[in-house]
Amino acid sequence: MSEKHETIRTELRNGVLWATIDNPPINLIDEQFVADLIALLDATDSDDSARVVVFRSADPDFFIPHVDVERIAEYTATAATSGGPDDVSLGALYRRLSEARPVTIAVLEGRARAAGGEFLYACDMRFASLESAVIGQPEVGLGTFPGAGAVQQLVRLAGRGQAMQVILGAEDLDAREAERIGVVNKALSEQELVPYVERLAERIAGFPEAAVRLAKRRINAAGLPAKEDVQVDAGFFQILARDASSTARMGALMQRGMQKRSRTELDFGAAVGEL
């Protein structure tokens, strides 16, 4: 299963598939990344050699900063090829990620905002670098809506009040704060982070698969949102993404360097607050 897609490099070791996101210039979500994620999920459904998948980033500054706002129609159409007739959104694809046969772990080094944060929440576990990890849901500050799972997932991970603050405040969280409110499992130094995750992933990969899969399925039954709620949120995003106020704010940020390796992308929470 060790293969290279265009935007995700994979390497299988000891039952753990290390999946490194590598989509220059800054790992934006576009139709190619979505296609590669679907292909990876298809492969792990049909090949049981990967018991755990660990997602990392090849870019030290960016895990997944957000979607490519100029490719919304294209990546949405690609996401719609992953599931059934009602699974026509990025949120539905992330739901498939949550229900994937392997256990999924995200190693957060760099920035994960908007749909990048929602990718994190869809994974079974999240571990973050104390030095570099940043999580944010800036959509409300842009006049849009977090449509790929943040509302549903953050309420379950952090509670109603914290979800309100993260989503309505549209500010960045560092690793310590994310750990404190339960958004990540643990925040670790960069020296400790990968060895810790590697030990945990290989430990899980060595347990009887039937027991691991059953436990994951029942935890998901208790903790995942209903598919109908995911679809509703996806629809709200599509509506507000076309609203004149949000497109104007997006345009202002594009002029300041959005979607490029810039101060705006590095400090997006601050940039949104300056609009």
C-alpha cells in the first residue's frame, strides 16, 4: 500500500500507514487532494494491511490551512464521487474518514484552519506540536459558515460554550489551549510528538483487528453527529460562500496574500480581526 498520490505520500510500516500531505504551495484543499483522499480511503477499505493511518504534513508551516476558495465547485464535485447520492459535500467525505476501517490519527505541526481543522476533528485522534500547532475556525469572521463538521464535532469534543467561542470568536488556538478544551488528545514537544504517536499507532496496530474495529464502530455510534446534520451544515456553507458580504471579505484577504505563503496565512486569525 506504500504509494504516492499527487498530494499525499504514503509509507506502510508495522501495520501503520504514514500519509504525508504534500500539496504545494501551502496544502490547500482542492479537487486533487480530495481525489487522493478518496483513493486512500478506497485502498484502506480493500486492503487490511494498514491497521492505523497517521496523517502528517510535509510543510512545517501548514497542515491544511483551508480550502482553495477559488476551487469550491471543483473539489465539491470530486467529493461527491466518494459516497452515495446524498453524500455530496466535503463534510460527507470527512464523515467517511471518521468511519474508515483503520484507526486514523492526525499529527498536527503547523496550521489547520477551517476545513483543515474539520479534517482534524474527523480523525479518530489528534496530537499537536507545542511549538508550531495552530487550530482555527475563521469562517464566521469571513461571513461564511463552517460546513464540513466543525459545529457538530466541536460541540462533542469541547462542549457547547467552547464551541461557541472557537467558532464565533474566529481566533487561533495554540496547542496548549486546544489540549485544555479537548480539541486535541495531547500537546507534545516536537521532539516527543512523532515518537509518541508512532508507539501508540503501532501498539493499536498490534491488537486483534476485530476488537479494534468493533470498539471504534461503537464509539462512533455514541459520538458522531447524524449524517443529516452534516448535510445541513454543508448546505449553509454553500449558501453563505456566495453571499456578497463574504465574497467581499474574501477579496480583501486575497489582496493581502490569502492562499499564498504570507503573513495573512501565517496569522490568519489576526488578519480576519483586522477586516
